Amino acid sequence: MTPEFVTGYFLEAIKTAIMLAGPMLTVGLVVGILISMFQAATQINEMTLVFVPKMLAVALALLVFFPWMLRVIIDFTRNNIVNLSMYIH
């Protein structure tokens, strides 16, 4: 294995991880900002008010994006299995 191969494989793995985590993180961020704006407008400073809507929004995003996420991870795994002989040398 060359350093270029290891670097390329590492970058592909990181890209896949970011693609898988991105939708849930983005939804959590947007919902958190919206709740924070609501809290600032109403001057409600309850810290636990943010957690339940964020958890529900992330769970809903997981349900919506799960088929796409499954395709991404299956493609990554299939690529690893197909190229397994190249990884061994």
C-alpha cells in the first residue's frame, strides 16, 4: 500500500461519514437556531426546551434520509469488497 492509496482511502471514508451525518446535523442545527430565536423573542430561558424538538426533528430527518443513507453506505461497502484484492497487496 502506498501513502497515496491510504490517503485516498481515508478521504473517501471521511467523505462517506460526512455525507451520512450531514443531514441529521443540518436539521439539528436549523431546529436549534429556530428554537433559540423563539426563546430570545419570548425571553424564555429554559435549557430543556431545545432538546425535545431537536430530537424529534433529527429522528424525522433520519426516517426521511434513511433510504439514501443506506444506498451510500452500501455503495461504500460494495466498493471495499470489490477492491479487496487490491487492498491486500
